[in-house]
Amino acid sequence: MLQQLLNIELQKYVLIFLRIGSAIMLMPGFMTSYINIRYRLSIALALSIVLYPFLEDKLPTPSSDFLTTVKLYMFEITIGVFFGLMMQFAFTALNLAGNFAGTAIGFSNSQLFDPSTQAQSIVLESFFSIVALCIIFVTDLHHTMLSAVISSYDLFPVTEDIMIGDMADYLSTALGESFITGFRLASPFIAFTVIFYTGMGLVSRLMPQLNIFFLSLPLQLYLGIGLLFITLPAIIFWFIEYYERTLQKFIS
């Protein structure tokens, strides 16, 4: 009797771990390469233990049918991956803004390894990502990320089938909204690029004997970095507001 009870409790715990753990593995800040995978696994296991008393009532009694159990496990992993991807798509807005800003200033050839995306990226793109991650954890916005996953038990009950079509539609919409937000965040640098190159073109026409490339490169760097210092606080503030608003949609 005791062994049967332990098996039931263990299967319920696994259900919580699969959803929470798969979301954490894809969350911004948790999925970075400089965080050891053992630490991420430990965080997911610890959170599942803490949340178990609060979520136990929302979990069904485990079935003895193997196929039903596997199906339930796959559903939980899919929901966790959905929330992780949703947060990651929202975070790409800042990566896009950093890419635009770096290209406008002239840092397009200055690239390094970005631990948040695990790929080569422009220096400013990595800088924006690191600053945003620091602000997210300092302001406890990562608690809101976890709250969105926990609230998913009201939006996606364990006993119901998942809506793959609706999930795919929302992810595509979220990715499009992220692109538009990234374009808005980088709008000062896009305007700077248009104005600067238009001005350099006029100067080149008015003074053909002037070496325009010798003049434009340092001027582009100085003006671009000055614009970065002025607009960086506003860009990070707007992004954090957008990211929190995206997460609040899933918190009941």
C-alpha cells in the first residue's frame, strides 16, 4: 500500500517537473551557456518540490496504462517548451535592436560569442542582452517568468488535450510582435543611419575632393556611441515593460 502511494506521488511530481523543467531549459537567463546544465536541472528539481503541494490538486490520478502515461508526459513537455519559446521569442526583440544599433554605429564586423544566444553576434547585441538579463534578475522579473509557467495549469489543465494549432499561431504572432518591437527599440539608430549617410552623400557631392571615408568612419563612431549613451536607459526600460506585459498575459 505504501509503495503504491509513493508511486502515485512520484508520478505526480514527474508531471510537475516535466513542465517546469522544460520551460526553465529555454528561459532567457537560464538557458545561457555559462550556466551549468546541472545547475539548471537542480533549479528545476527544487522548484518542482516547492510547487508540488500547491499544484497537487490540479494533477490527475496517474494511470496504469503505459501509452496514456507517455502521452501525458509528452503533453507536459510540449507546454513547457511552448512557454520557454514564448519568452525566448520576446527576448529576441532586444537582440534585433542591438543588431540594428551595432550596424548603425559601425560595429557590424566586431563580433563575439553571445552566451544568451550561443552564437556569434555583434558586440552591442551581446551588451544589450547582458544588461537586460541583469535588469530582469535585479527587478525580480524572473519571478514573473516562473509565475507565467505556474499559471499555465489554469490555462492548460493537465487532463485536457493541448491545442497545437493555437500554440503555433501564438508563437508566430509573438515572433512578429517581437520583430516590430525590436524595430521600434532601434528606431533612433535607424533614423541616425538614414540622416548620417544622407549627410555624407551631400558632403561628397558638394566637396568631391574630400576623402569622405576618412571623415565618416570616426564621425560615425563618435556620434553613434553618443546616441547610445543617451538612448540606452530608455531602450532597456521600454524592453522590460514590453517583456513584463508579454508575461502578464498568462498570469491569472
